[in-house]
Amino acid sequence: MAANKEKAPYSVVSYFCGCGGLDLGFRGGFKYHDEDYPELPFKILEAYDNEPRCIETYNDYFGVGHAFVKDLATVKPEDVSKADILIGGFPCQEFSSCGPLGGLESERGRLYQTLIAYMNTHKPKIVVGENVINLERMEKGKVLKTIEEDLTAVGYIVKVWKMFAPDYGVPQRRTRLIIMCVRNDVYEQYGFPEEPEPQFKGKHRSIEWAIGDLVTVTDNSIPNQGDYFAASKAKKGNGQGDESNQKDKPAYTIRANPKSRVQFHYSLDRRLTVRECARIQTFPDDFGFKFSKTVNISQIGNAVPPIMAYLVARSVEQYLDKIGGTEK
């Protein structure tokens, strides 16, 4: 009888990778708040984004090698590596309640079609898309239904997981849609991955839990902790971004386009720092952001919280292990 073969890592291609929140979740191997998130058996073959500074931040953390600046609308899928899994948080600005709401009529709103082109060419076993909660509300659900129908048409079973971040240990009020796709033939034999359990439902982590130890740190001895906007509150009304967080509750959503209006700390008379925003998004402290405050906050706010991504990735791992995976 042949000796047991070591299981090879599952291959991943990442579209719209941003600074790497979803990719970090799939890779694992990081520490957040003294909790270890062990390495997962995924190898990211290639990662793409059209924003050079996002790719620079990505490469600073993951190492130069597999992430590239590309406009995915111009990329031919046959020029991209074939992988077991395709992941991608396709651009959400056209669906976000804070964005221009161009929806599927806009060029950015149709970029999910780049995922479909890859699916049509390479037939990955699983595709993991991610987007904002407002996507399911647009045109009374018609926009999301159209996207689901387009994904289904290329041979996939599609389910949408609605994940409220605090239920999964993320100290931030943020809901995201995980659009999970399984190739038809794989689904017929093995069913569907299990949706991650909301283990923190009813016992949400607070903003103080996330950043309380940073209160006395006023410099960049912890990267980016000295970086924050000094903008005062709007003179009229309570504009978005002028809220003060509540100590014993999850933080307000870290927005991708706050300009200088990042919400206020729960006890200090200032806005949240770049590092505090990264903590609230569950980035590890060794994940650095080296650009302007505006660019850094945008990268953080656009990202999938790594802990949430890790739970999704672990579900995918367990499912692929059940299938049998690949061997070296």
C-alpha cells in the first residue's frame, strides 16, 4: 500500500484584492488581540487590483511576488492561472448607501462580470464573492437577483450568506454579503459548505475591547497609532462621521470614503486613529499602512475584516477536505 501523501494546499486566485483583508483570512497565520489564527491550507497564486497603492500595501505585508496592478476589465481570463478557488470583493461603491448608487448601469457596477469570465474559462470548484448589505436592497432585490442569475448561468449553485460582523467576533457594526458559489457537479456530489456559526451572537465584542489598550499610546510605537484627523464636528447637525462611539458596544462601521470625518473615540476628545480603525477591522498590528491618512483609511474601510474572512475560509477548507482535495 502506498504511503499517505501530504495534502497539497488549495490554489486561490484573488480578484479586487485591495490591501488584502480577504486574502489574509484565506492565508491565516496571523495574531489578533493575543488570539492566534493558524495558517490555512490555501496558496494564493495571483492577486489583482487596479489601485497601485493597495498593491503596495499588500506586497509590504505578504511579500512581493503574486500581487499585480491590473484593470480586471481588460484582463483575459486565459492569461490568469487556473485555481481551485476564486475570491473577490468586487467593487461596492456603486451598491453602497454611501456611494453613487450607479448599480448595474455603471461600469464599476458590472465588474462582477470579470468573475464570471474567469468562472466560464477555468471552472473553479468554489467562488467566494463579497459585497455590501445595500446590494440586496437595491431595486427591491432585483440587482442582487440579476447577479445571482448571471453566476448560476455559468454552471454554479449560489447562496448568499448575510454576515453581521459582531456575531462573528468583529468589534464593529458592519453587515456584509458573502456570495458563495459551488460548481454544479461538485454540489450534486457533496452539497454546500456550512455557513460559519455566529458564535458571538448576544455577546458582541466592544470597541473598548478592541482598542482600550491603545488609550495611552500617542505615537507610532504601534504602527499608525499617532495618525488621526483633527477635523472638528460639523457646525450644523450631526453629520456622518461625527458620531462618538459607545464604550460598551461595537464600533460604528469604518467607512471607505470618510475624507476627514472618521468617527470619534469613545472616551478621548479626538477621532479614531488609523491603527484603531485597523484594529476595529481586525487587522493585526504588524499590518502597516504607509500612505496618507485618507488613503490608509480608505484601504482599511474597503477591506473584508480578516477574522470574518478567516471563518469563511475555514468553512471552505472543511468542505474541500470532505471532497478529498488535491495531493502532492
